[in-house]
Amino acid sequence: MKNKKPITHPQSKEIGKTSTSRFHHILSISLILLISIAIYSNTLKNGFVYDDEFTVVNNTLIKNFGNISKLFTKEYFTTSAEMSYRPVVTFTYFIDYALYGLKPWGYHLTNPILHAMNGVLLYIFLTLLFIKSSQSSFSNLQSSIFNYLSLFFL
């Protein structure tokens, strides 16, 4: 019985630190989401403007998912009526058209969602970038990423 070690307080401090860290991350991400959505929410009531007539309203390319393969061919410019090569943006138009048809609020809703997601991804990236670790190996980075994500999902 002399070999038994009593439970010490540092373990309970680690548990408290994890819950504080989780709360801090959830609060930070919530603020990012709230600010991103609040900034762009006034666009939901607006209609299509400027080049939206060409890139959305009169764009026959986005109205059929069978045209997705054209995003990566020369037909892109002749079919989409766009003046620049933006296949990712045009891909979001495919999804928007499938979900909302030609209702402008749907297209404007996509933007705050994408901005909010990018803000959260940037927060996660910067947090992982500045995690202090004893080694800078790839396996340690993988472990850090797993531990960080487990704060949210486990």
C-alpha cells in the first residue's frame, strides 16, 4: 500500500483548463459567426445588381448541373457570359440556382455563410499555428489538430 500515489490536484486543473479553453474557443467562433452574419445581413433584401444580369439571371450555364464539367473547358466563357475565369464562384451559382432559383436573397445569403466559414477556418488555422509545442514534427502537428478539433466535437 505504500506504493499507491494519491490523486493530486494538477489533474483537476487540466480538466478545468480544457473546459475553459473549450469555452474560449466556442465564444470566439460564435463572435466570428455573429459579426460575419451581422455585417452582411443587410444585403438579403437587395436585388441583383451590375453584372448579375450576365453572371446569374441570363447565365444558362448555371441552370443545369450537367454543365459543371464546362467550368474547366473553353466553353466556360461562351456559355457563362462571364468576363473572367472564376470557376469556384460559378460553382456556387450552380448551388444557389438549384436552391433558390432566381431569388436574389438566396445568392446574398450564400455570401455571409461563406464569409463566416472562412472566418472560422482562419481562426482555427491561426490558433493551430500558434499552439506552443515541444517539438515541431508532423506527428505532433497532427496530434495538435486532433486535440484542438476534439474540443468541439467530443
